[in-house]
Amino acid sequence: MSTSRRKFQTIDLVMLPMFAALMAIGANLAPYLVIGGVPVTLQTLFSILAGALLGSKRGALAMVIYLLVGLAGFPVFSQFSGGLRTFISPTFGFLLSFILVAYVTGKIIERSSEKSIQTFFVACFAGLIINYVLGTNYMYFAFITIADAPEGFSYYMAWTWMVAPLIKDIIVTILAAVVAHRVYGTVQKRLPVQNRNQAV
């Protein structure tokens, strides 16, 4: 087995579970803070960081690992929930979106020839937009099809619920962009040689 291959395995065994664990922690820092039907978490922050620092494929894979662990029954989702019943939760769309958030965030940075702070802001906010568009629309359709919607529920109400979490997530996305830009080069140097062409 080549040194490069061993290094790939080592960093995967450390970094992927680490970001999956960070997602679980971020889901439950404020386990019972819910606005409307939406728990307030730091998962958006960690999914964006996963893509920005690990790259599109590794970042998305870390999110897949997190999702599978939760669906297997471990209480890693918000409010210490888990299991297959999550499939029918109105907020399941947000969990699914984290995979695409990490992938797109990482892909934008990978494809940029200049790893400037502006690139990281664009990538991180693209991830945030994906998170809200997919998650909120899924939540709306879930409430009107498979869940018990509150009285007077509407598409406007679904987005109104997201205003308070959005303010928090705009702040943490700015933080994610700044942090990722500063440590990106260090993380990339630990990746296999064939992936270093995307480093700073």
C-alpha cells in the first residue's frame, strides 16, 4: 500500500468522524430551543466548515456518515433524536441539505484558482442558501402532506419561522468563511499529494 494511500485512510478515519461528531454536538448545544417547528442549532456552521476544509467529496461523506448514524438510532439529531422516524420529520430536509451544503461549498473553493477570502464568503453563503431553500421547502411540503400542520399554516409562515435562525446562521457563516480561509492551507497540506493542487 502506498504512503499516499495510507495517508488518505488516516485523514479519513480522523477528519470524517470528527465532523460527524461536531454535527451531533452542534445539533444539541441548545437542545430544546425551537422556533416554530425548527430547532436552533449550529449544524449549518459545521456542514459548511466540512465542505470548506475537507473538500466537496470528503465534506459530503462526513455529512452522509452523520445522517446514517442518526438514522441507525443514535441520538445525534436535534433534541437528542434519531432513528428511522426522522424520515417523517418536517425538518428532515435540513438534514438532507447538509450533504449538498458541504459538497457545493467545497466544490466552489476547489474550482477557484484564487483561494481568497471573497471565494470563501461566496462558497460558504452558497451553502447557507442551499440549506435554507431545500430545508424550508421540504418542511413546508412535509407539513401539508405527512405532518400535522399548525392552524393557519402557510408557505409564508414556514419562511417566517426561519427569520430568527437565519440571523444566527448569517453570523456563523461569516465566522465559518473567516476561519476556513485562515486554516485552509494547513488542512490541505495534510491531504494526500494528489489533492494538494487545490491548496492555497
